[in-house]
Amino acid sequence: MSTWDVLLWGAAPYVTIAVLVVGSLWRWRYDRFGWTTRSSQLYESRLLRLASPLFHFGLLVVIVGHVVGLLVPASWTDALGVSEQLYHLVAVGLGALAGVCTLVGVALLVYRRRRTGPVFSATTVNDKAMYLVLVGAILLGLLTTVLANGVAGGYDYRATVSPWFRSVFVLQPDVALMVDVPWSFKAHVLVGMLLFALFPFTRLVHALSGFAAVRYLFRPYVVYRSRPATRTRRGWEPVDVPVERRGARGTSRPARRRRSRAA
């Protein structure tokens, strides 16, 4: 083990967790009204209707796959009767499909943001950095899934990366497990940590609201009703005159008569 191994696989995960937790609390405390996706649906919806489901549903499957692959030990799946070949086949096939859907979705989102004038005008430097890291994480994930596990004969990450990941959360990081891991897996883990560190400071933070949005599924629909617009001239209105007695200019008719007589 080198000093870099200790820093990258022993210290960096805790720095990432600290930035994620403290940054999210800070964002909620000081930028609660900015805790949003800053939706651009009003500017363009045709591409968004295709890109958003592809990205979000593909990402959901990717997240579930990461949770199972990193948190569930191989002994548990063996006890359930899932062979290593079957697990490998499902992980590569479903992971590749979900990764391609996620990549196509985010590519369409980036294309839409670049080619639609109002959407591009609303894009910040923060958004561009977020998209760059997000696309990098997706590409590296596909690289490890398709090339390392599919084309190159497979790599048993559940014997190295998964135990290391679990050791971090029990505060006993086993750095030695990551020393001989292929570079594609290491790059994917590092870019993933960078993405989580940026998470609280980008529009991705809205994903944390999903944990508190269970009531959204059961709340009644919001009904919007239109009403004809009425044009009235702005002006001073007497506070002691009922609304139904006010004229078009904002004052009551008796009040206007009294003023003319006094004049």
C-alpha cells in the first residue's frame, strides 16, 4: 500500500460523506428556496418527455443494482440459491441495459439544454460541471459493466470493491482490498465520490426530497381553473365603500357625484 492508496481508499470516502451530509444541511438551512431542479419544462417539453423518463428510470435501476452489488454479500445470494453465473448474467445484462438508457437520457437532456435557446440561457457553470461529472460516472460504469465484466472475461468485484465499501461504513476501511482492483473500477469509484461531493451544491439535491415526499402519492390533485381577465384602471380606492358598488375607475359612483358637486 502506498500513501495514495491510504488517502484515496481510507480518507477520501469519509471526506465525501462529510461534504455530502454537511453540505446538504447547509443548503437546506441557507438556500431552502433554491432546493429545486429549476425545471425548464415551460421552455421545451417535446424532448423532455422522452429524455426524462429514460434518464430517471434507467438511473433508478442503476442505483438498485449498485445497492445489491455493494451491500449484499455473495454468501447471502448463495444462500438464496442464486449461482455466481446467474448473478453475473443478470448483473451484466440488466446493468448494461439500464446504463445505456441512462446514458441516452442524459445525452438527450444535454442536447436539449444546448440546442434550446431559453434552456441554454438558464444553464449555469454549476450545471455544466454537474453534467460533466455525471456523464463521466455513467460512462465509467458502462465501461466496468460491459468491458471488464462482459468482454474481458469478468471481474469479481464482490470479493474486493464490495467488502471495501462495507468496511468504510463500519469505520474500519480495508484499504488493501482496493490496491489490485482494475483501473476502470477505481476510476468509477473516484468519479462517484466526486459526484456525491458535488451533490448538495447542484440541482441533483432535489433527489433527497424524495425521501420526504411519500405524502405526494396520496395528496389530492391540484385543480387549476381559468377565469376571464378583466381590465381595470389602477387608482386609489376608498376603503369604506363595498366592492360591489365600485365603478370601473376603482371609486364608487356616489363618491364621484359628491366630488363633482363639491367642485
